Amino acid sequence: EEDCADRLDETGRDCLRRIHAATQRMGQLIDALLNLSRLTRARLRSETVDLSALAQSIADELRQREPERQVEFVIAEGVVAEGDNRLLRVVLENLMGNAWKFTGNRQPAVIEFGVAQHEEETAYFVRDNGIGFDMAYAEKLYGAFQRLHRAAEFPGTGIGLATVQRIVHRHGGQVWAEGAVGQGATFYFALGRGGHGG
């Protein structure tokens, strides 16, 4: 842009800015797809994982990125599971990152991490009081590039929940969500028989 800015009129500079922005978005999508591919091929290393500590660490990182935001985190203590520490961190980063993003206009914003019983297995959850979603579209949540909200309002690649689902499936588990428009969302994941609560 700097090389030819003096030779372009405002329309030309606007086109160049759009091309640059589209190229950046494409780069982000390619990086996200490569990451998704790596995560789904990586060898699982099963160990006891302190999910509460991971959630607290992620909450601290989110606060550092946007210290001006007033967000209350409610993190259950002593929640552990059997699984791959690195991959389960990615799950929580995606779920808590989404909760952070979709509570951006809420005062006060509340993001909760906890554990509940679902049928006969332990389910872990991330709940928020953000914009929520229409349950009629819940199945679209986990498709790559599927979005229920406008990218201009809520930036992202559309890969996060697909990544979550793939990681949870690799652990022999399942992921599901509950929500309502304007009333927040809760994302649950169960890790098969290996996971357990604290």
C-alpha cells in the first residue's frame, strides 16, 4: 500500500485495503484449518488433568487481553478429568473464548465453568449470560465455517466449535449446547467413561 499510495485515488486505496483485509482473513482461516488438522491427528496422551486450573489460567489470560472488561468468572474447584492436557486446554480456550466474545455487551458479564451429571456420565460445562443462540440452529454450531452471528459483530474463523467437537470425539465423548436468544448459552462436553468430577 505504501509503495503505490501516491499513485492511487481514494477508490483505489479503498480497494487495496479491502484486498489486504481479505488476505488477512484468508490467512487466519488457513492457519485455523491447519491447526484443526494437527489437533485431530496428534497422538492422545492420557493423564489426570486439572480442568479447574486450566479454566482459571484461561480466565486470567482473557482478563489480561482486555483488562477494561468487567467479567465475573465462576470456576468450580477441584474438577479433574482423564484426557490429553494440551487438547483439553484447547477445548476450554475455545469455549471460554467464545463466552468472553459473546458477553462483550453484557453488564455484568458472567462466565461459569463447572461439572454436572448427564445421564450416567460426568459433563463439564462453560456457561455465559451472553447473546445466546436459537436452539433451532444448534446442529450448525459444530460445522467448520458455520456461524450463527455476523462476523462483523463477532470476529472469528468459524473453526472453534468444530475443533472442540473433534477433540471431544477423539476422547470418546460428546459435546452439546443449550441456549436461547438473548439469554446466554451453555456448552457441555463429556469425555466418555474416563472423565470424572472433583
